[in-house]
Amino acid sequence: MDYTPAVLRNQGVPVLIAKLREEEGAWAPIFDSDGKPETEEFFVKFTHNTIADIEEIWDGLPDWQAAMADKPISTLRRTYGLLLIEPVEKVGLRLIEGRLGTYNNAVGTAWALANGVDPTVASRLLEQAEVATDSQIAMLNEELETTIDEVEADMKEAEAEILKEARDTLGKALSPPGAKPTKGTKTSGKQAPPKS
């Protein structure tokens, strides 16, 4: 992605969003032969019109910022709906899974630019934020891999213990067939003599 100051100043903050097609009256993402979504570049930029819409929808900018803290995903989706001029359900399909950090960073940077932050400073901050997001994703993947390895090792250990217990409880010789006499009885396991 091109985060140069000129791009940020003139076009906005670039993000990738999924391409969609309409199928039987509903929108669906388009996937390539490897199962990855086909994408297009979109530039996040807050214009006076967008900011005015935010004020109207959330009863002011402080309420929008509070909503970003309280309901970050639904507020992000609705904000992108304003920026893309599309319904929120469609926008939800355009936001690529696993990239929430990128979308949040773009909104934060675009908001800073709309409030007069120097694009050169914003460019450096955005690049650092992207590196932080990438390292966080890598760290989470490593932790999940470690957890999976630990669970698999625990399962193998439990399985081995169950097999060992099963072997240890097997009898050494088979019992003779038939009923067994019970302690203290003389007729247990034998047929009672007929009564006359």
C-alpha cells in the first residue's frame, strides 16, 4: 500500500476491500481459484459531507467516538458504509476477515488528517501501526500453534495412559464358563433338586 504523504493528502488512506457480485438478489464476495477474495483499493477520507453525516447519525462527533469505543465493529462497518456510500450489510461483506486492525488504523489516520495532522507524520504513524498490526497477528498465530501442539501432546499422553490401563486390567487367564459359587452357599451355580 502506498502511504506516502502525497497519497494521504490527496486521496486518503488506502485499504483493500473485497469485490462483490450480486447473486439472486444478494451480494457475495468474489474468490479466486485459491479461495482468496478478489480485492480493490479504496481510499478512506473524511470530507465535510462525511463528517456532517457522522454528526447527524451519532448526534455529534463525541457520540461517534464513544460508539467507536463501545461498539467498535458495528460503528466501523457503519462508518465505512458512509464512506463507500453503500448499505452496511454490503459493507460488512466488503471488509476482509482478519483485517479489522487495518480498517481501524485507516479510520484513525483519515480522522487525524481531516483534523489537520501533517501527512508526513501521519504516513510514518500509519506505517508503524501496520507493522504493529502484522506483528500482533504473527504473535497470535504463534500462540495458537503452541496451544495446538500442547493440546495434541496432552491428547496423545491421555490416549497412551488409557491404553496402558486397559492392558493392565486384562486378566491373565480366562475364567471357566458358568455360574460361580457364592461364598457361604452350597447350591450356588447348581440346579436345585426337584421337590417331591
